Amino acid sequence: MDKNLLGSLYDPEDFKKRGHELIDLLTNHIQDTISGTNPKTIRWNEPDQELSFWEDFLKNGKEQDFFGEILNRTTHIHHPKYLGHQVAPTLPITALTGMLSSLLNNGMAVYEMGMSSNAIERIVTEKLCKKIGYNQHSDGFLTSGGTLANLTALLSARKAKIEHDVWNDGSIEPLGIMVCEEAHYCVDRAAKIMGLGEKGIIKVPSNENFAMDADKMETCYQKAKSEGINVFAIVGSAPSTATGAHDNLENIKEFAQKNNLWFHVDGAHGGAAIFSKKYRGLLKGIEEADSVVIDGHKMLLMPTITTALLFKEKNHSRHTFSLKADYLMDAPEEDEWFNSGKRTFECTKNMMAMHWYIILKIYGEKVFDDFITRQYDLAKDFAKMISDKPNFELATLPMTNILCFRYIDANLSLEELNSLNQTIRRELLEDGEFYVVQTKLNGKHYLRTTLMNPFTSIEDLQLLLEKIKNNAQKLLAKKTS
């Protein structure tokens, strides 16, 4: 490579020019999106067409158009009519911490490559442990997403509860975990990565509200034992992804203690309610969990992807990935909180702790309380609005900011209703004003909304229902004509 070319890649003046242009572009994007000046939440394109565009852009596109095209061709989560997936409308300040992390590129695995970020992470996790209700014996760390955090927690559970050393010697017996049938798919994925197989995932049926049916836990547990499966953990969802239903953590805690099981809480979405004075009660019993997962990039307004994994007992946060038996560890290694690579699945991770820290430093915990409480309240108001309309049906009353509903018509069969709601959702996607997703519950197809945006109003939701009703009536009229 030409030495002059290599030097030019790091030219500070060029970086400053491009950086200022991008900040101006993003500032306008935030302003236009939040205000609704930009009428589209998503500009839908078929996958093959999108691929063709970017293949052509690499050859023929103008480099100065790149950032603008990204904005034009992505989902605008800061738009008040974004009602889709569980992804936060990030606080603008965290775009700056993200940029700082990307530029410094300190991987954090060892202290020398993560001095400030390892120290900041310890402060953040200690605050989270205290907020959960853990005592001074607790500990935790940040990792790259809820899927990886849940896997790590279950690996810790296996290490703590199974007598033989599976990590070093492999498994010598069928092992299993218990989880509600409505839990996030990442729990199944983690179990299968661990080699538990389908039989090792003991699914507890859900109740009419799509939460774990606590009355079925004992039956499921005894059946697994009779089949020779050594169950070592039970997972409580806080909440489940499809409907936002919270499992009864107190019931699960009592069951876990009775049967000497590891009690893990997947609070990736709703664990953040530890900050809400009004809704913290949804998490009653979480303080007794052996481990808890909370995503920063869901209800705590941070960018993807950052997750806290907290442990009631600090030793469990340190020994999951140890390459030698616990009894061979010496004291210095035990105390090396500052070398995060020894405790996390990933050896290298970005400086994600800065997102948590800067929000706490500038805005304090109140921003979390205000945001979570507002969004959960809004879901209840939306549910009432839906219940009052004759052609709409709720799947269940919302416990969080996740709400599932469908358009109904007494003259249509279940199959026809499912097809109608799928078509409605497709038309909403192609229209692009609103972005909602979908799910299937007990064979019924529902539109699914997650109220993630602090600028979404009840008037926006009223407009959504009117749009759905109009679309449905046009589709039905076309069908009968």
C-alpha cells in the first residue's frame, strides 16, 4: 500500500469534515423523525431489490451519498409511529459514546485494554445488583446481548448445580432446564448449544394470560425425572417476548428452592422495571434469583447491543469459563474483576459500559423510571381503546408495553381472519407510515405492537386503528365484489 495513502486514511482534518457532516445529517434526522415531519417509519423494499441496490451502489454510487442512503433505507425507530420490535429509540448522547468506543477500540478483555471501561462496568453492575435487591455478595458484568447472557447464565447454572465437571470432562447424563412454552427462543437455542437437546428443554405450559402456569411445574419436573433427566435450572420470563406476560417469579423461586434448582430470570426486556416505582411489583421475587439478565438496548434507551448479567453470588460470575477446577484457583485470580475476558463468553467486547454510565451521570435513574412508566401506562390506555372498538380483539391485557390484537369479523372463519390480519400487516409494511409486527398465539394471527417510543401518543394509536379498520373494510369489500 502507498504510504501516503495509508497516512491519508487517518487524516484528522478529513475525519473532522466527515464527522461534522454526519452529525448535521443525524441531527436533522432526529428532528424530522421525532416531529413526524418525515411521514415514513419504514420504506419497505423486497430483499432482492435491496441487495441489488447496494451491489450497484458499491460500483456506481457516490460516496457522499452513503450515509443519506442508509437513513433512507432503514427503519426509523425514533419515529412516533414505530411500534415494532423491542429496540430502544436511543438517547442521542449514546451515539457519541458509541463513536468513542469504535474509535478507541479498547477490547476490554484485559485491564490494559480496558482500564476506564472495566472500572466503569464494575460501577454500573454494582448499581444494578443493588437495584435488584442483591446484597454485597453479588456481582455481574456486561455482555453482547440477551441471547449470549442467557447462555452464559445457564452455563453458570450447570457448573453450580451439576456435580461432575461438564465444562472440562463433558456430560455423562441427560441434563435439562425448565422454561415456559412462551419464553423467548434464545433459551431453547442456549439449551441446544449446551447439548441438552430437545428432551432437555422441559416446556411448562402457559396459562390463559400466556405466562407460565405455576400449577404445572411439579408435573413437568416429575415427568422429566422419571425419564432420567437431571433438571438443574428453571427460567422465569420477565416478560415473554410475544405478549409481554410476566411469569410469577415468587412461585418459581419457591419451586426452585424446594427442588434445589438454579433460578434464572430472563429480564432482557422487562427487568428494567426495577427502575419503575409503579411497575417494579411485576418483578417481585427477582431478588431471590441466582441470575438475572437485563438489556440496556431495550427499555433503557441504549444502542445495540449491551446486556447486563447479574449474579446473586459473585463466585458464580467468575467461575463459568474457568479452565481449571474451582479448588485450584488462587486468590489473585478470584479478585481480577478488571480482566473481563476471564468472566465473559467474548474475549473482546466494545466499551458498552459507557452507555449506562453516561446516562446515569447526566440524567440519573429518573429517566428510566419516567420512560418505563410512561410506556407501560400507554399500553394500558391503548388496550382500553381497542377493547372499546367492536371489530378489534385483544389477545390478553398487557402487563408491559407489549400488546397483541387483531381485527375480527363474525362472518369470517379462523383461517380467513388469520389471512386478513396477515394481509393488513403486509399493507401497513408496504405503506410505511406505521411499523408493527406480528405473532401467532393458539393458532390465531395477531398484530403485535411494542410501544418503545417516548413520543408515541394515544392519538397516533387511534390513527393506527383507523387505518387498520379502513384497510380491513377495503379488503373485505374487494373479496365480496
